[in-house]
Amino acid sequence: MKVCIKGPAGELEAALWLPEGPPRAAIVLGHPHPLHGGSMDSSVVFRAGRALQEAGLAVLRLNYRGVGTSAGTFHGEGGEVEDHRAALDWLETEVADVPLWAGGFSFGARTSAALATGEVRVRQVLLVALPVLAFPCAMADDVRCPGLVLMASKDTFGTAADVKEVLPGLAARVEVSEIEGADHFFSGKLEDLQARIGDWAQRALHTEPNS
């Protein structure tokens, strides 16, 4: 269902998916770069969200400021991190007493990583196609929680090998995986992406105290 969240720059548009049973965790998913057509309706964000919902998570897909009906304009210097935090605040109230996760695709992955470095509530991160060769991602080396970095082997913005080279601290703490033959948008590989994320989510949920 579509929801409106009070954000630092005004109302934020989001969509909440609940699992069939009681949620085992809850995640806010961010989208690709707002200035390049990114939105919560991105195929990768959609498929990732479905995988997580089917695994038992409450999933909030978020439109950052200036995207869709979300108020404000693109910030790019931390404003979207605060949007993600506001969505996490809302989700924590809406789906109480479950572990909170943060994730996203491309720009959304970078935003989630920046959030997780200073947000102790984030228990797991899902970073899909983290653009380590296209944008500064050094902050991701300070992520301390576990998670999954899922890359594409033909992504010019960065591969699994690039993550391990550029972000050795992150790579030592999270699972780094790659889908062979996939480009940045996982064209023709979305089913593989959904399956890989679903498998990781099920394993990650088993590490949570209430699982």
C-alpha cells in the first residue's frame, strides 16, 4: 500500500509490503540515482522487495526527495540519507519489535551504507550494485553490521572484485556475491537476483535473536 512519511524536506512517498504472516524483520529500500530516472518502481528494487517480502520481511520502498510525489529536490550530500532515516523511523513505529534492516540499489545502496555507518538500529544491510567505481563509497568501509553486497559481473560501476579491492573492511564483514553475466541493471537476470536475495534473507533471519 502507498504511504506518506514525514521527511526532513516534506512528505515522502513510499509503498509498504507486508508478508503473509507476522513480520520477522523490516527493511527500507532505496532506489537508483534520482537524476537518472531512479525511483522505488525500479525493476531491481521491485524484485528485491518481493524477495524480502516472501522471506518474511515488512518492506518499505521509498522515493527520496524530489522523486514521484515526494517533496523537495535532489540533495546528493546527505539529504537522502536523512530521508532513509525518516523512513526507518516510520517503519519502526508501524512494524514494532522486529529487527530493522536497510538496503537499496546503486545510489540507494550507497545511501543505505552511509546510513548504516551511524545508525545502530540497522541490523543488516543489503547493498545491490554498490557503485564503487562511479561515486565515492569510502564510508561503506565503516559499516559494522552484517549483510549482503550483491554485484553484477559486467557492471562498469563496479564488480565484486572491485568491492573487495576498494572496500576491504566492508568485504571482511559482509557477504560479497556476484551474478555472472549481469549488467548494472541485471537485465535478463532479475529472477536470479530475486532468488539470490531471498536465499540470503532466509539465512540472515536465522541469525536474528527472535527467529
